[in-house]
Amino acid sequence: MASTNDVILIGVLIFGFAIGFFTIYYISTTVTTQMLAIPTINQSSATVEVLQAQSKVTSKMDYIIFGVFIGLILALMISGWFVGGNPLFMAIYFLIIIVAVTSSTVLSNVWETTSQSSIFGSTVSSFPITNNILSNLPLYLAIIGFLGMVVMFAKPLLTGGDGAGGGTY
């Protein structure tokens, strides 16, 4: 039943990456702005070009989090398909989804508090996709959990045979 715990893992991993990338983005833009304000550094056009080019990398962090989110969803669906699921365990899977949705409300509220903190200023405007995902994390995890449950427990029974319409093994 390790596939059932993946719903909780998706929420925790996305939250961890989002907080980490959010902090890295804020620190790197603050350091770059302060470095460009120093006249000695600002005189070298090569240094200014390099420092401004790093913003091309940090501006993609929002897309990285979205890619990880989609990748984790696909991994849940694929592993749910290949893991044998007994319909009796559907109740346990449903209870784990409830725990995931409940814990994701805490993660969503922590994201809201952190991203709206005055110390970060308008950094959250650089993370629109991440902000949407984490602000609506309980809803997304409920949908993902339901889809994972459908994939795991509603797949057709695979029967073996000798090719002549034979029976099961």
C-alpha cells in the first residue's frame, strides 16, 4: 500500500520545493540588486551582464515546481496501475486521502502566511503557478487522490491463458 502514501508525499514534496525555491529566489534577487548597487561592480559591463543573466535561471523556478508536480502525479498514476489493488483496501486508501487533504490545509496555510510575509515583499508575484497550486493544495490533492484510487482499483482484472480463450492461472 505504498502507493497510497504517495498522495501525502506529493503534497509535502511540492510544499518543500516551493518554500525552498521561493527562499532561493528571494535571496538571489536581493543579493543581485545589492551587488548591482555597488559602483565598483556596476562599472564592469561583463559583471552586470552575468548578474542579470542569473535572473533567467531563477525566473524558471516556478515552472520547475509545476513540472515536478505533474511528474509526481504521473508517477502516482503509473504506480497505481502497476500495483495490484484489492478493492477491500479502498477504504484505507480513502482514509489516507482524507489525512492528505487535512494535512495539506496546514501546508496551504503555512504557504499563505510565508508568501504574504512582509519580508518577502512582492516575491510571490514571480510564482503564480506555485501560488495557485499551494493555495488550492487541498482541492488538488483530493482530485489527485480520487484519480489515484480510480486508477488503482478500477482497472480490469488481467487474466492469463493459453491463447485459446483459456482460463486463469
